[in-house]
Amino acid sequence: MKTALITGITGQDGAYLAKLLLKKGYRVVGLLAHRSTNALWRLSYLNIDTEVEYSDGDLTDLSSLIRIIEKIEPDEVYNLAAQSFVGASWQQPILTSQVTGMGVLHMLEAIRLTNPQIKFYQASSSEMFGLVQQPVQSEETPFYPRSPYGVAKLFGHWMTKNYRESYNMFTCSGILFNHESPLRGLEFVTRKVTNAVARIVVGKQNELRLGNIDAKRDWGYAGDYVEAMWLMLQQPHPDDYVIATGKTASVRDMCKIAFSYAGLNYEDYLVIDPELYRPAEVDILLGNPAKARKKLGWEAKTSFEELIQLMVEADLARMKEK
Ligand code: NAP
Ligand code: G4F
């Protein structure tokens, strides 16, 4: 039985990845940073909270990572932990750099010092493309990050590559484009919208305040994307891969779909709030997943429309439960 250590186990991707690995027969250990009061709600939602083992630690504390790796002896480490909200990275640029950037180096060092045979997955991000240098972004596209978060992710990305080249370690970066689900945090725009739709339907909210609704993203379903993480670590050689749908849509398009699913018109509720605009925006992202398709046999299964419907349905169901 293989053992996997997942950092960011309490986040969206951590929960879906844990479910996938448990199904594949792995022993799954999650690094638990004890940040939120109900940290395990996503794992409970997927009915796996009691199947996962937990180990206390923090990505900013190298000694905790070394202790955990020595104790649990993982075969694979999936580094998903991060301060992952781009908007907050302007408010907390130093914390973001410490967790999202330096945290990656801590984990790489912990592995190098304990057992450099451990396979390592780094959660890199399309946010690194930022001010896009090519209309469609692939593994060859130059990076131009636009947020402290993007800069921190780029540091982690290059460190991951550097440890592969310097120490011959099995380190992979997944350059994942936006992926969403009913387990998405409420601060991200898709879930903010689908949650608002559900609240509007039951009369708990009468407007939705958003920032730049012309921004476009290549949006996929998180449940599909965690499969690609696992596939990367099963290859004969470590490498970096873009994971995306190859389609892009605006925040406005997403609002239209979400509201119309509940029989509403988004224009009747939307208020543009200049406070929600970012100091520097990523206007458009569109990924080319050809390499992942060819080498991993991976492709996105869930369409954008299906994804948003899934999220609205889940939020409506939650609202009825309350
Ligand atoms: P998420 O829901 O925000 O989860 C982040 C996780 O990191 C949480 O479990 C959080 O724990 C943990 N964490 C934060 N600071 C930590 C620290 N100092 N030490 C240990 N754990 C810490 O993020 P996600 O959407 O699942 O994304 C997973 C990863 O993929 C992130 O690295 C993100 O940047 C990256 N990524 C995401 C997307 C996307 O569209 N979702 C796209 C590209 C890349 P608490 O719950 O205790 O706060
Ligand atoms: O949902 P978002 O906050 O996601 P963003 O910034 O694209 O970042 C997500 O995807 C990255 C991959 O590209 C990840 F690396 C990162 O960890 C995270 O998961 O915002 C999407 C777009 C932005 O252009 C933002 O300006 O929506 C725009 N937006 C407009 N109004 C809003 C809002 N975003 C948020 N969060 N809230 C709004 O009210």
C-alpha cells in the first residue's frame, strides 16, 4: 500500500485528491495546520473525514515537515497548501510569499534531507502567466505574474524544477488553470456567485456585488483536475504539465449561466463595486492541455455549463438544509 502526504488537505483540491487516492487504495495522511474552526467540512462532505489520517504541521515550519516525513514515510507528497486567494495576496504579500513561495522550498528541503526518492507534486498555477505573453498558454509560454500570489507561485515552480535538475529528484509541477466545485471557498468568484443565487432564491440576499466581470478564465471541474495530479506522479519521468479545458469564458458569462439556472436574470441583481477591482488584473487565461492529453491521457470531462449547474444545485441544496 502506497502512502501519500497531502498538504492543503482541508482545501478544495485536498479533499478531492484524498478521495481519489483512498479509492486507489492509498494510505492518505493530511498535513493539518489547524487554521479554521471547522477545518474538515470538505472531507466530511465527501464522507472521508474518518478515513484520512492527520498530522499537525505547517508549511512555514520546516522542522514540522521533516518530523512528519520521517514519521509517516510517504511515497508521494502532494503540495497543495497555499495562501491561494489572489485578492488577499495584495493585503498579505509577505505571508503569501512565506506560505505559497517559501513553503514549497521547505517541503523540497524536507524531502531532500530525509528521503530524496519521494515523488513530489507542486500545485503551480496559471496565475503565473498573468499578463499573458501568448494568446493560448502552454508549458512553453513565458511567465509574467501580476499578483504577489503569482510571483510566489513562480518561485515555487522554479524551485520544483531546480530540485529536479540539481538533485535528480522526481518533482513535477502541474500548471493548473482555474478549477471549481461545490467545495470551492466562498471568496472565489464562481462560488460567490452560485452561493448568492441560492441565497437570492430563498430571500436571504437581494444583490450581488462583483468587481471586474469582463475578466476571462479557463474554468474546469476540480474533481477532474486531481486525476491529473496523480497521473503526473505515475509517469516514468518527472515533468511539468498545463492542465486546462482549452476554453475561456468571462465572469459575466458565468453569472448568466448561474442565474438562469435558477430562472433569474443576473442583471436584476448585479452591482459593480469598484472596491472589488484588483490593483493589477489578469484579463484572460486560456490553456493548451495538449501535452497532458498526449502524455498523461488526461482531458477535462466536465463542461463549464455542467460545472456551474453542479455548483448552483449544491448551493440550493445546502440552503434548503438550513
Ligand atoms: P484552498 O481551498 O484555498 O486550500 C488551501 C489549503 O492550504 C487549505 O487546506 C489551507 O488550510 C492550507 N494552508 C494554508 N496555509 C497553510 C500553511 N501555512 N501550512 C499548511 N497548510 C496551509 O486551495 P485549492 O483551491 O484547494 O488549491 C490547492 C492548491 O492549488 C493551492 O496551492 C492553490 O494555490 C493551487 N491552485 C489552485 C487553483 C484553483 O483554481 N483551485 C488553480 C491553480 C493552482 P486551512 O483550511 O487550515 O486554511
Ligand atoms: O475566482 P477568483 O478569485 O480566481 P483567480 O484570481 O483567477 O485565482 C484562482 O485561480 C488561480 C488559477 O488561475 C489559482 F491559482 C488561485 O489560487 C485561485 O484559485 O477571480 C477570478 C476573476 C478575477 O479576474 C477577479 O478579478 O474574477 C474576478 N472577479 C470579479 N469580481 C472577482 C470578483 N473575483 C472574486 N474573487 N470576487 C469578486 O467579487
